[in-house]
Amino acid sequence: MALTVHERKSGLEPDRAAKSAPMVWTWAAWEPLRFYRRHGGFHEQQEGDALWAGEWMDLVSSPATARALAEAGVSWVTTHFYKGFGLKAEKAEMEQAARLIREYHRRHIRVFAYIQYGTISLETLADDPMAADWPRRDWNGQHDGHPYEYGSQYWRAKPCVNQPGFLDYLLKAVAMAVDAGADGIWLDNVNADGCHCPRCQDEFRDFLRRTVKNPPADLGVEDLARIEIPRAERPRDPVFQRWVRFRCEETRRSLEKIRDALGRAGRKVLLAANVGLGSSQRPVLDNGNWVSNLSLLDFTYAENHLFPGWRESKIVGQHFPMAVCEAIGVRVIPGAGFGTASGLHFRPSVPRAAALRRCFAESAFFGAHALGGPWGLRPEDGGALPVLLRDEAFRRENRRLADAYRGVWPMLSKSRNAAPVAIFHSFEGCIADESAFSGCEGAVAQLLLQHQIPFRYVPGDRLELLSEIRLLIMPRVLALSDDAAAEILKWVKKGGRILATGRTSLYDEWMRQRKDYALGPAFGFKYSPAFEDAHQHALLYNPETGCWLAPGDWGLTLADGRPACRVGDEAMLRAIRSAIAGYGLPDVLCPVAHVAAAVRRDAGGGILLCLVNYSDEAVRGIQVVLPRSAQKQRVMVWTAVEPWKRVPCLTGRDGRKVALAPELKVEMLMRIAGVPG
């Protein structure tokens, strides 16, 4: 395979390359050759077991590829290191990965070493005598079928991390990657799908002894020693609820051990993990993952197919993983697509400059810390080079965008989210009914996105974030503890506002129904079946607290296609806008729904308004109504293809200044200087 690139320096000195922000990232090689051959055929848009595959892997590790990535402005890559076949079986490909690391370091490109946490292959993993006991077991003691195997790849067993030896073996792979020079460890499939082996049964009973104070009252049993791990998903089952918490603790404990091992490495090695953020999976119920576990990481990877765009009258993007990670303080690498895409995603063989710009803009404006598109180093049909290696013009454009965003990154990275609206992301809500809760949560997010209302997330265990917002939207948060309800009610007394839907707070954290809403004092209404039936399609307001309640399940669709709650978007928007009126931030008046907004406050006291157009259709006529405190301030605007320039303003009928935004093709960063916070 021939590859021609210009011999030029990357433009980054070694020390600066490690620290430069934002990270410009791509995949180098995800899977080892052994995996492709065992898998057979087509895998994620790639003929991995092709006759030319070995030649392809040599090219990925070559100086020519390292030069091409440096030319494109790429500063970090992820490459395979350990896939679960075994340390002996994968020794040769680990050595190739070490050569890749050395070659990329010469071009000041840092490398995450991919390590598979969530599957093993017993066909080749023969170098540890305990490995035969590592696969997860169902309640019959079997290993086969979901969630004990990796889909149709029956030869990939999901391991039980509680089994002796497994985590120690994985830590050997981590140590080998560190010795090979990896700058970061990239864990894949960090999930606790559930295991019924005798050791997990014992561990679970120990967990119950530590966490259950009154077994008869809490679980309805006398003897914890007789309890077994649940055999079915039953969200109202008190033992099942404990089991979900046990699984989330399992993932946290594993991340702590791996993080601690890296802390003894003698140099800074970053830790990243993929837990499926933003994917179609249910992170809590399917995978035993709660987002706050991610605070143990330097980065998380949001692997999903949410390539930014306007599809089926929706804004599709990475807003949830980026915003929720910002709330818990972890950096995120958005992973929209697999390099070559089909269906809803265009093929990189015909890349569009606007799509590349949109990937950069969404990442920079909505809270990510890695820029770039989904164009990894995966060969296309017949072994054709992917766009990052094939197309010099594309590399130049990627580099130009990387340099443009590096110019504004100091301002963005030192800013803080100033959105006055937050969506409550609840662990207990996920246990109660994660699919319905996520559906309602997503409907609220889509409403806010399409009407340019900046928002953020408040996780249920981060209630201190309430002090930074005016309005908390609680979409069908059925379960809420007494302590959490008390904290939220204190915040309401200080001027906070709630907009809740469905039976929010009618249940405690263990899904036991109360006689009334725990947040009833804020709502101003008492629960009863008659009250709920009478107001299924109403939006009720309490003038004493400024809080709203829609007793129906707003955002859910019934089996016959009808909405579960017929409160219209306009009524919801009026409530939201009335709750945040006078907050001192700009209002965006946009004629279309395919533009999303974020608002941040920079270190100098100015307001940064970030706009991204998710359609290929340019938008004209956007007006930004400035807060009254900014009437005498300058308004400047920046795009990735133009330098800062002043924005014309006029005075509206109400005496407020209105900034007339230029045509929005892809992205726009507007700075309003010196607005009091």
C-alpha cells in the first residue's frame, strides 16, 4: 500500500504536544489481526480478515502514517494492545503496538493503548491456570447466551471480575502497555453485566450485610444468607435494586484498582474507559454503570452512532455524554461513527468540509475535550486508504480547524457553563424504568436544543450544582430519597424553580410509593388517583414557589402512537422561559429548529454564546437579545473560517439591544464583553 505525505513537522514541540488543548484524536487501529481472523468477514465497516490485512497493519505502524497524522494536526490516537486472547497469544501484536508507539512519539503524537476489560477468549487464553473459571455464569451455572457472551461472537466470554486472578491478569496487560511507552490506557466495555457464580453470590451477600439495616423491613426477609442474586429484571424487587447497586460498585472498584496501579507507574499515564455513554444500551440496568463512576477517569469515550446532524426532525449529537461528563468533572472523547459509515452517516470517502467543522464545533462548544471527526484509520473496500491517509486536502482542512480551535481554546477551557436550566439525571430514576426515564429525559433535551435554550445536567448525587442554576427539569423522576427531596426543597426556598413531569418524587429511592409527592410543597398539589386522572394532560403552576407540574408522562409515546401527555411544546416553553426570565443571559431568536445553543461565562466576565447549525442549510436572520446589563458592551463573533469581527446591533421596541448575527453556516462563537454575573 503506497502512501505519500509531505515531509513536514507537526508544529508541536514534545512538551507542548502532551499538554496542548484541545486534544485532536483519532483511532489508529482498534482490533488486532487475530481478532479479525477469528471473527471472519465484515466487522464494523471493515473487511478485517482480508488477505491484505497484515500489510494494512504494517502501514498503520509506519513512519508514513505517523507523518500523515501529524500533518493533519492529530495529537492523540488509540491503538490496540490487548484484546482478551491472552498475553502469550497476543505477544507479537503487542510488540507491533510498541513499535507504533515509538514511531508516533517521534512525531509528537501521544498514544492510548487499547485494553479489553469486558471479554476474554478461552480458546487462546491458556497461560493462566485459573482462566477457565473466569467466564460469567447464569443461575444454572452456564456461560452461554446474553449477557454472558458478546452477542453472536460466542467465543468471546464476558469475565467475572470477582474471580481470583482475572483482575491481576488484566493489570499485567496494563503494566505491559505502560512499559511499552503508552501515554494512556483505554479500557473497553467496562461493564458489570451480572454473574451468578458462587463467588459473586457470596460477594453480593456481603454487600447486603453492609448496606441493609433492617432486612425484614427493607427486603421482606429475615436471613440474608439465604438470598441469591435475582434471576430476572424486576425494578420493584428490593433485592434486584440492591443487585444493580452492587454491580455499579463492582465497576467502580475495578476502576479504582486500575487507577491506583497507574499511580505507581512512575510517570503520568492517563486512564480512559468506554462505558457506552449515549448509546442505545441502558448504562445502569444493562451494564451496571452509573455516570459518577467516571469521575475516577481522566477521559471517557462516548462510543455511539450520534454523528452530528439534523435527521428525522431531530438534532442528533453528543450533547448528553458531553454535558453529563462536564457535570461530574471528567473529560470526554466523542466517538460518533467508526471511520467508514453508512446509513445515516455519510462515507468519509466523500468527506464534506461542513461535517468536519460540525464535529469540531459540537465538541468544543458543548463540553468535550477531543476534537475531530470519526475518520479513524480503517481501510475501505479493497484495502483502499481511508481519507486521513489518502486525501492531502482533507488533512490540511483537519489541521486548519485544529489550529483555529487551538486559538480560541484558552478562552473556552477557562469558561464555565452558565446555562440557567438543568435536567435532573437520576440513578434511582434509571433503576425504576431506565427506558421510559431516558425517553422523557431525551424529549426534554430535544425541546431545549431545538429552541436554543442552553442547558446542562445535574446528576442525582451532585445536588451542590443546584446553586448554579435557576430551573431544574425533572422528567418522570419517579424515585427520590427523602434527603434529596429535602435538599431540592431548600433550594426552592432560595428561589430555585422546578418543572416536573409524571409521578416525580411519588416514590422513595427503593421505589416504595408515598402517599404524596415528596416535592409536594414545591408543586402546591397533593397526589391522588383522581388528581392524576383529572390532570393527565395539564401543566399546573404554583404561584407561591414558581414551580410547575405536568402529572402526565410528558415525552412518552403510547403503543398506539399517541402522546401519553398532550401538553404542547409551546406550553412547556412558556413555563421554561418564564422561570428563567431576568436571569441576565442573552435570548436567541432563531427562525429554524436545527440550531443548538450553549452559553458560557469566560474568565474575563464576558458571556460566550455558542451556536451550531446541524443542517447543511445556512441560517439567516438569527437575532440575539442582550441582557440589560450588556446594553453598552461590544459584541464580537468568531467562526472557524473567519477571525473575530464586530457584530452590528440595534435597539428593540423594549429598549434592549439586539445583536444581528451573521449568516450561520456551521458554527458561531459570540462574545459579549463584561456582563455582570
